[in-house]
Amino acid sequence: MIILVCGYAASGKSMVSRYLGKQLKYKVVHTSDVLKQFTDNQKTISEKTKMNKGWYEKSNLMVVRKNDFSFDKNLDKYLLSLVKENENIVLDSSTLPYLLKKKKGVLKIWLKATHKIRAERMALRNKISLESADKILRKKDKFNRAHYKKIYGFDFGKDLSVFNYVLDTTNINIDQVFKKTLDFVKSKL
């Protein structure tokens, strides 16, 4: 089974992906780390990836990506090849649920949370002020919506019809998020 976990920044995508992978013994790919490897011009991309710990927010990659779609196109091409080559894999991806909306054998999960909660999570994760996290999220959310619309034509975060499961994580703790997503996935296996 291919499992795609999606959501805005700091919604819990990476943590849920890692948890599902561990519980199901699936390969886990954190797409932000693959993107980092692309930006570092690594010759070989490692499939052993790490969760985002704030590197993207500190980089100027948003500025570069705005005018150069090659990072996104290369990343998505690589991720699509991983999906093709692996039966049991979990990816935290912003684009794949939309790009694979008609593919069978793919579970697509959207994690949502209020802007306030996501800012609190980002501030804690990245060890920054709540005000900084709020600014970063507003900028990143706006960029992602416009960027994916421009490249692929989909309404990121607005069109949730491609998802099999939408979970609001605003008022539940991480253990409840883990349980609910795992229960959903197991019900589809």
C-alpha cells in the first residue's frame, strides 16, 4: 500500500508518516529531505531521509523555486519513481496526492490544524518565537498555494476531494492523531 500524508506546514505530516512507517514496517520518505538533497546537488539521492527540522524555513529556496520550477519537477519525478518501485511506502508529500488522484492502491491523508496551532508547533520545533512562526507560515502557505496552482493547476489545501481521509489535528494530541490515522489505514489494508 502506498500512503501519502499531506497538509500545510507544521500540521504533523512528518511525524505521522514516521509513525505509520514504523507501525506498518513500511519505507518512509520525508520529501523535504529529498528536496534538501537536490538543493545540495548530491549526485546520489539517499532514500533514508530525515524529518524537516526547520532548514527550509531558513533557506532562500522559496525565492529560487518561485522562478525555477526544476526543483519541484525533479522532486516530483523522483517521488513518482519511488511510488512506482515500492509497494509499501509512506511519503509526506504536498503534491503526490494531487498528482496521483486516480491511482488505485494509494491512501491519501490530509492533516489539518488551525493556523494558530501550526504556528505554536513550528515555534516549538524550530525554536523560534511564535510571532516568527506565524509570519513564516503565512508566507509559506501563500507561496505553496500559488506555486502549486501555477505549476500543476491544483488548489493546494483547498481541494480536499482527492483525499481518502481528512483529520483535524487541532484539538487532539499526537497519540490520538497516531491512533486515528493508523486505525484508518488498517481499515483499508
